[in-house]
Amino acid sequence: MGYNSLGLYVHIPFCLRKCFYCDFPSYSGMGHLMDPYLHALKIELKNSSTRIGDRKVNTIFFGGGTPTLYSSERLIDLLKYIKDTLCISQDAEITIEANPETLNGYKLEALKDEGINRLSLGMQAGQEKHLRKLGRGHTLKDVRVNMDLARSLGFDNINLDLIFGLPHQTLEEWVESLAIACKFGAEHISAYSLIIEEGTPFFEMLNGGSLNALDEDAEREMYHTGAELLKNQGYYHYEISNFAKPGKECAHNLIYWHNGEYIGIGSGAHSSLGGVRWSNHNGISTYIESISQKGCAIESKQKISPAEQRFETIMMGLRLVKGVSKAKFYNRFGQGIRVYYGKAIDQLKGLGMLEETTEYIRHTEKGFDLQNQVLTYFMDEL
Amino acid sequence: MSDAIREKIRNFCIIAHIDHGKSTLADRILEITGALSERDQEKQVLDDMDLERERGITIKAKAVRLTYQDKQGRDYILNLIDTPGHVDFTYEVSRSLAACEGAVLVVDSSQGIEAQTLANVYLALDNNLEIVPVINKIDLPGANPDLVKREIEDIIGLEAGDAPLISAKNGIGIGEVIERIVDIVPAPEGDNDAPLRALIFDSFYDNYKGVIAYIRVKEGTLKTGDRIRMMATEKEFEVTEVGVFMPTLSPVSQLSAGEVGYVAASIKNVGDTRVGDTMTHVLNPAKEPLPGYRAINPMVYSGIYPADGARYSELRDALDRLKINDASLTFEPETSVALGFGFRCGFLGLLHMDIVQERLEREYDLDLVTTAPSVIYKVITTDGIQHDISNPTNLPDQGDIEYMEEPVVEAQIMAPTEYVGAIMELCQDRRGVYKDMEYMEETRVLITYILPLNEIIYDFFDALKSRSRGYASFDYEPIGYQQADLVKLDILLNGEIVDALSLIIHEDKAYTRGRSIAEKLKELIPRQMFEIPIQAAIGSKIIARETIKALRKDVLAKCYGGDISRKKKLLEKQKEGKKRMRQVGMVEVPQEAFMSVLKFD
């Protein structure tokens, strides 16, 4: 996917239940707001179209929450509306996130028919006990059944989300989880390290002592072992937490990692366009109200200075295994990356955190584990 | 002033062990004599610095003039002089006492006589004061006034049979205390026509009047317009105002022999009004100064650096301002590789050091990094030259040193007998030399040790308290220098010496101390991107080693939905945290590390 792509993110904040680790802006028990929310989404889309004009949208990503909590009719209605309102590229990547328990053959078929060509399933773990401990609402079988269904309907780009570093998870269990995901035939695997965020039930349990966080060494071993395993299974490690079969990298997420442009629609959604970033209100009702009153639900908005844009390009770009392209950096900012960050790069190379080729600046394997530390070296300019 | 008026003056102070109720009694006396209306009375008026109130100690002496009419209708002038109550300020206490003819001795009716009580009584007796014993807190359940009376008689040898039984807190028996003061404390003596001799017992800086010196006129008369000379510093000034404390400054036409009051003379520097100095007239000067003046010198030194190097000049200004009111504080610029530009500051003792640091942080809003306190060592090099070293970094090469001397103090520790073993063990452990042990009574002993000063400036006080369950009290006095086998202990981070962590220490202690500092630093320095060896070394010999393991993981798994600001905020916070660290070579060292290497045990 090119560097000048435009992405569209559509946030669906509804969930059947809130998982114990989740700190995304998603809510359960808000089903009554699903129709008004859909209506608000359409208004926001309509208004956004004026910002974009006839610029082509290259990727669409329905994220959540659980987008597939909506019926297929509602989802298709929304997708149709998007296509009518915006100019969607012919070969656009269109992803929808789904929790296995909200899918069925009928829904999958409808989505496929309407042009959704990438499926992202929350599998999270390969053991029932871990699924239960995470507060997931599905079984491993639900994942397999829906994978098979999707396959038979012609989906050829499916991602499975997995989490490692779970409390009491063993390395063997993690390896097993990955092996199952490979066996299910996913084209793309996201393997996220569990981060226990404030405000989640896990955080409370951790503080209350009923949960023991996994120690760092064990967690890192899972990461590196997992990466190795996936490589051997033919997956290309292209971002800190993401692995893909050749050509199946997530085009939408690459826009973020290239610090590109995107429009986010829905509560809590973030946008970045023309050197300006903005984000919407998190609360569903606030969002709906705000849209119906003002036509937009922007909570904060800021112009990003060139210095910040440079830093963000590094911050996001270094998430990619390939690293930050020197040529792209030069084209975007008019000067070479070393002009701005020569000292930091040399220091970090000296520490064995970064390596430099003629084309790229990228992390070493060690640097990947310590990315936040590395990035602080690039912040002097801010 | 006529002798008849002088007959009605009573100059007195209140002495007590900490927490026995000195300040509360002072407040009650002020209240009952009408010096304060209850409305403008904040608790404990005499302690006017926040810090003092919080710590429950009195740092600066102060004086108040009170009027009192006895039952026969005779009017008296009472001058209450407050005294500081900590070992760091013994000299100041003694000068305040020298301004009085009497002292009210407050003893807690459940605690009895404590070390400080006794130390203060001795000081009072040294100054020929009449002592008025008072037994306080008699309304507390544990009160045993009869036992305490007997203690006073047995230990101090004071008649205590009719000592007032009071509760300063609840205002019981205060009138009786004042009557006793009037009866027992003698009126001051002195010749109004003799050459002026006025004792300076405290001073502070006033933005409008310059230095206000607290004085007790011993002989002669002082009035506005007089040319005066400080006999020790030989500085001369013209008096712009004399007055008394009501308790606010109230000008009067003159101060005569026997009176307590203040002098303003457009003096810019409190260093010119040294506590204990004698003020006399330029014309018709006194032949001899009053006895007892001592130039007081700092005993403890420490490097003070601004946490943010850019605030160096603010720190200098703040020190300048503190110095205006604190003649015993010294400072001069110094540079550290690890900490940048700062000051080597000299203090009377550890408490004084704490107070100055706290005031800098609180009143001047400065974030400080302080280095381990040191003393002044005398280093004699092979060329026969003597160097005074207060900063370990400046110690000459070991090969060039002929020998070294360290300051020693005579320490007096009073404690219940059951802790004698533990206390002697502690003193022994601190290279103390036993000198004397005296039973004050059956259950209480006074232990005297000669201790190296550098052994007590770290954590001696805390260790003593913990080994005696808080019962032991402690006082010390410098007695000179003695030769010792001292070495410089260096700490290396990642192979580089951190100058701000170097210490001068006795050879026998270097190994243990080196090891515990290394362990402590391991706890305090956060893990970084690389492994950090911590070494303690004497010269080129490594005596201890610890390793801070490299950080294993510091990465966000996910940047969700293009939410870049969240990750950026997190990084900014991280960056902010780094700013509060000191970069020592490649290693980031938190500021607490420089100070907390002192806390052991």
C-alpha cells in the first residue's frame, strides 16, 4: 500500500460483554443505542465527505467493540452508505473485526457479497481456560467453525488476534495457541503482548492481589519464540505485533505505521488529515447527541507541527520491522533523517538498539523490546 | 531608668526537654499577661517558622516583653526569651540564657527528667540563672508529680517541694508560675552610666530596617543616633531605632542596663551581628567584651545542586537570602561532573542541614540534589602541607598523603540503664572511644564517648533512637582532630567514577559501606537499555560489585485505531521522568540516589 493512501476507520463501540483486559472505548449493555448510533455515523460520514472531496479511500476498517454485533442488514446498509458517500478505490482493502460468537454463515455471506474482503477474528488464546479467564464469550470451536465457514465462502484474507503474556500462561500454551492459529490457516496473525491497563478488571485484580502478572523474562521469551515459530510457518514479521503471509499485510494499519492520513468515524475515533489530528468523544450518547446537534463530535483537535510530524513518523515507522525509509522521510520533510536525528541514531546504534542500511533505519531485535526507551532519544526536538 | 524600675524587671527563659511543653507554656504566659488577645493568637507564637512548628522545635530564639501586676498591685516587666532546643544550636541557647537572670524549668510529670532537660539545666547553671521548676501535664493519666519532684531534687539538687503543678495545655496553674518567676528570679543589676555593654543573643533580617539585633543591655544606656561597635567583628554602625517586643517591634527612646530589646542600625548582614558578640559605644567604649563569645564554624558540609541545572542562579539567590538570616550557613560554588554547578554548603550540624534544605525547597520552590554530608578533614601531604578537605573529590592522591586527621566530638548520651549495652555497641561500632559512664539515678545513665564526627553525621541519631526505643538522647561538642586511617571510597557506574558519590571513610568501614552503597544503588537506579555494573573502589581496587540487569521490555503492543496521541503522551511522561534523572556517562541516575546512599541499617 502506498504512502499516500487514505484510510477510513469506522468505530463500532458495542460489545456483548466487556473482556477483562479491554480498555478500548467499547461498552456492553448499550444495545438500545445501536440504531441511533448508526444514524449518527451516517451523518458524520456525510459531513466528512466534504473534507475528503473526491479523494480515493484505499482502506476501510470496521473496528470495535464488536462490529458484527450489528445484523447483516444494518452492516450492509452502512457499507452501502459509505460507498455512496465516499469515493472508494476499486481494490480497497475492507476489513471487519468480529468476535466468533457473533458470526454465522448468513452474516458472513452477506458481508462477503457486499465487498468485505478481510476478516479479523478475536481468537486470543488456544486454551478454553485462558479464554474464560480473559472474559471471552466464545470457545475455541467457535473460532474454528467460523474460520471454516469463511473459507468456504471465499474469504482469503483472515486475521486472528492472539494475546500472550497472560497470567499463568506457559510458553508451551502460547506455542500451542500459535500452532492452532496456523493450523486454522490464518493469512495474518496479530500477537499482542498483554498490557494490564488502569480501569480494567484485570488492573483491579492485579492490585487486589488475585492476579499475578507474568514476569518480563517469560513474556519476552514468548514473544521471541512466537516470532520464530511464525517465521518458520511462512509468516513474515512486519510489525512489532503483526505477522503476515506474503502480500497479506494489513494495508489499513500500514497507513498508521507510515504516519499517513486517515479519517475516523464514530465515538472515540481518531483522524489525521492535512497535518491536523482530531478525535471524537468516547461516550456513545455524547457522540450521538453531538452529531445530531453540531454534525460533528470532535473532542480535541490539534495542528501537528513539522517537528511533531517528524517524530510521529519515526515513532510509528520504527514499529515496522523494515523500519523508517530514509527516502520517504526525505521526500516528506525535505531533509534527510540524519539532519534531525543523527545524534540519536548514532547513540542508539552504539547501544545496539538500531541498525542502519542505505535505505532504512530500523530496530535491532533488542531495540524492538525497548522501543519506548529508544523513542525518547528522538524527543529532544519536541 | 531608675533603680526602682529595674527592680521590677524579670528576664527569664523557659527550658525543657522536647515535647515537655515549653512552647505551650510560653503561649499561656503571653495570654495571661495580655500580650496576645486570643483572636490573634496562633498556637505557639514564639515558634514563628512553619518548619519549627512542624518539627516541634524552636530554631531561632525570640523575646517578648510582658507586663504583669501582682496581687499587691505592683507592676512588673517580664522579658520572656525563647531558646532553641537542639544539639546543633547549643551555643545559641547558651547566649540566650546569658541574657536572663532566671529560667523556668518545665518537666513533664509522666516523663520526668530527660537528657535535654539536664543539658539545659547545666547550661542555665553555667550562666548563674535562678531556676524555677514547674511540673507540667499534671492532668495526664500517667502523671506522677511526686516522683518527678523527687527526681528534680535528687538529680539536679533543686528544691522542688513547692514547684507549681500545671497543665500548660489546659491553662492550669499558669498564674502561679508567673508569681514564682517574680518571687524567685532576681531583678537585673547594672550601672546605667557605665560604658555600654549589650549582649547580642539573636538577630533577623527585616526588609525595611535591615538587621534587627536582639540584645540584653548589661551595662550602660543605648539610644537612637548612638554610634555603636561590635566588639568581635569591629564593625561600626549608627543606631536608627531601639525598641522592645510587644511582641511586635515597638520603638522606645532608650534601652538601659537590665533591659531586653532590639537595635536596628541599617545593618545589611546578620553576619555583622554575631550571637554572643558585645555591642558598645564607639565613643566611650567598654574595656572588655562580655564573656562567652565564640565564633561558630560549620561542622558538616554537603554539596547542594539544583535538580534543574538552569536554576543554578535561583539557588544562589536563595542561599544568599537564607544567609541574610542565618550567619552560621556558609556556601561557595563547586562543580561536579555528575551534578553540574552547585554549592558546597557548611552547616552547624545535620539538623541545620535538613532545615536549610527544606527551606530552600519549600520557600524557594527549588528541587535539589544533595550529596552525602562530609566533615572537614585535615590532609597532610608528603610535602608537609596541610589541606582542609570538605569535598572527597578534592582529596589528593593516596600516594601523596602523609597522613590524615578527622574531627572528633565528645558525645553525651543519656538513656535508661537497660539500653546501655545496645548503645555502647553502637558507639563501639562507630569507632567510639569510651570515656565515662555516670549513673544519674538508679535507672538512668549518662554515657560519654569520643566519636569521630563523620560517624555521627550519617545516621547515628536514627540508629541511637532505634536501639533505645527512642529513649536515648544525644548531645555532642567538637573537641578537635585526631589522626585516622581514612580512605576515599569511589563508586563507579558503568566503569566511570561518579564524583558526587565519593566518600571519605575509615579503612575498616570501607568494605561494608561500599557493599551497601552498591546494593542501595541497585535498588534505586532503574533498569536501563543495557546492563550497568556498579562498583565500589578504593583507588584501583574494586571492593564491591553489583549489576543492574538490562531492561527486558518497554514497548507498546498496539497502537489502536490511529490513536497516536496516547502513545505520545506516554512517551512524553517517560521523557519527563528522564529529565529528573542525572545523566552520568550513559547511565541515568535518579536524584534521590545521591542522598539516599547515606541511609543504612
